[in-house]
Amino acid sequence: MVYYVNYGNEKRDFSLPMGWNPISTDDKPPIPGVTNPAQEIKRAMDHPIGSPKMEELARPGMEVALLFNDLQRPTPVHLALPEILDRLNQGGIPDGRITGICALGTHPIPSMDQLRQKVGETAFSRLQGHLFAHDPHAPDNVIIGKTHRGTLVEINRHVAFADLIIGVGECMPHPIAGYGGGCKIMMPGVCSYRSVAEHHFSWMRHRQSRVNLLDGNAFYEEIVDAGRLSRLAFKLDFIINEKKEIIRAFAGDPVAEHREASNYASSLYRVPLSKLADVTITSAYPLETGVQATKALTMAGFCTRSGGAIIWIAPQKQAGSILPLIKEMGSDESAGDFHRRLIIGDIPEHLRSFGISYIMQVVYFKELAEKFIVTHVTEGLSPEQVKMMKFTYASNIQKAIQQVFEKIPQADVAIFPSGGNIIPEVR
């Protein structure tokens, strides 16, 4: 029988050897966006979850901090902000008392032109003079307390002193936090570098810090703690498809709306498995560019048995952003040793300009190389670069299968034709 994975704009066919039993082969078809995005935003805002409407939370005289994520996320902030500004005006708060803040976490700080691109011309004009990008290294970030587990919460001063805090973001499967969105707009969104480092490095390898899990996930629960401590009052979260179209919007209390958004996302992307696979064959599609391509590999790690194999198929045609990661993968340090370095703040010099979530990938990749046989099918990376990652190179899928078959002749096999947008769930 012939199977396939999606690769760029085409399908790549392959066959399985005798002794390999497929336990999952289903593809996830593209999910269409709504026909009227503006109407979907209004619908969500008119029916908030676990909260009064935003305009009912507003009071004349309030100072408002309006948070939104950066250009690394496809969130349609340019569509959402005008509607939010109008509703705050209805509540008695003029534009001049609203401060827009790009909640970038520890990502690079965007220019004003990039902020204009993100928020759109209408919101950019209305927020002129009070539109900023958060600086995680700013000396005037404000310590507001600690979470119940003791994580320092130090946030942007505009947020710390605001009367009403509103966020706009995106809810999608997240390999550590369960799902993006919700209170992540606060932590890491507008927290200081040391707060984000303390939180992320402390909980990044806990076995409950994983996709599709909120309850009992300390990484997520600390984020919620930070959001409540920071007084995040209202959140608008989008579920977006690979074409950057709105599938659905959720609004209201940051925890309650995020819970419903996460459940909805789970229904779209979850792939049930009856057991852990011996071999997982996964395509990075539709997230094939740069570091985004690693999502499929990370997800495969959740459903493959220890000592099993992962065949990771990604073009890597724009591999520039992954090269510093590959360089660090070439070191002899174990995942545990590198993690301990991060905990004490000993970050390699060539990685210091990158965000914390990027640096964390080194630990995860080293762990994957230690736990699984990983074969990388790619045209954008050389065999030498793949070897630096402690992975095995293959020029095509059939060759990768043959290489793994020689080591694992009997296997239950999971095939993910579009591994970049799925949540594997072993029942």
C-alpha cells in the first residue's frame, strides 16, 4: 500500500516494509476561515465567556493597557484593535488614555514601522504617541510579587500601573504550555527577561509540561498565576489556520475563554492513537519554515516510545534561523547539562540575542537525540549539519524508512501527513 506526507505544495509517496504495521495514517484537511472576520470578532466580544463585556468593565478616568502579540504570530491585531478601541470609548475611555503595548516576551523588539504593520493604519493613528514595544531588559520593569510556586513576576511599567488590562492573542497547540493564548500575553508577553527565564527554565522539562494538557501542567499554571497577579482582566484569542485566516474567536475572562478556546482547538487538531508508536513518520507541513518546522518533531516525541524512531520530513529551504540551534546541538553536552547551564544563567554567547523559547529548543533537541533514533529527510540542510544535530540524514523518505527498518524490523507506525498542525493523543 502507498502512503504519503505533504511536502511543500506536493505529496510525497512511500511504502512500508513487511513487519511495519500502520496505526495512524489520517491526514487533517485544511480548516477554512470565517467569511466575515469582523463579524466573528463582534460575535465573540458580544458574548464574553466568564466576564462582563469589555465596555462594561471600562470606567471613565481609567488608564488602559492594551496588549497584543508580535509579528512572529499571525494574530489579526489590525482587525481587533479598532473594535476594542471603539468599545472602550463606549465605556467612557478615550483613545488618549489607552496605551498599546506589543507583548513580545523576549523576542527581538520591533521597529515603529513593524508595529504599524502589526496594528494597522487605523489603530496606529488612534494610538499615536502611546504605542510601545515591551522591553524585557528595561530597568524600569516593575516587580509586583511572586506566584504561589515562587516565580518572580516583574512586568512592564505601563501594565503595572494600568487600571484595566486587556489582551489580544492566539490560541494554538503549544508543546509546553498546553495551548498558547490566555495569560501568556502576560507571561512571557510583558514580563522581564529574568522573570521569563526563571519560569521557563524551571518548568520546561517537567513531564506534565506538554501539549494538550492544562490541569496539572505547572508551566501553564504558573502562567495563569502570573496573569491573575498582574490583573489581566479581559482577553480576545483567535484560532488561526495556516493561511492566517480566523477560524474562530473567543473573548472574556482570560482563563475561562482560553479553556474553551483550547477545547475547541483540541477538537480540530487531535489525532488519537491506541498506543505509543515504535516509529513515527511526520511531515513538518504546513509549518515548514525555519524553527516552525521543529514543531512536528516535538509533537512526534509525545507519541513515540523511548528508544523508538522518528522520521522527520522538512524541506528547510529557509534554514537560516535554525543554524545557531544546529551549532549548539553539535556540542558534547547532554540535555541535562545544558539545562543546568541555563538555570544558572550561563547562556552561550552566540545565543544571547535570541529569545528564551528559542534557546530552550537546544535542550529539547538534545533530549530527542538521546531518547529516539531521529532521521531527518531534508533538502535545505547538508548531511554534515544534520549529523551535528546528532540525527541521521536521508535524502528521501524511502531511504529513511530503509535505514530505520534495519534497526527496527517489527514496528507499529504512526504516519502524520501534516505533522505541523496535529496533536497526537495516546489513549
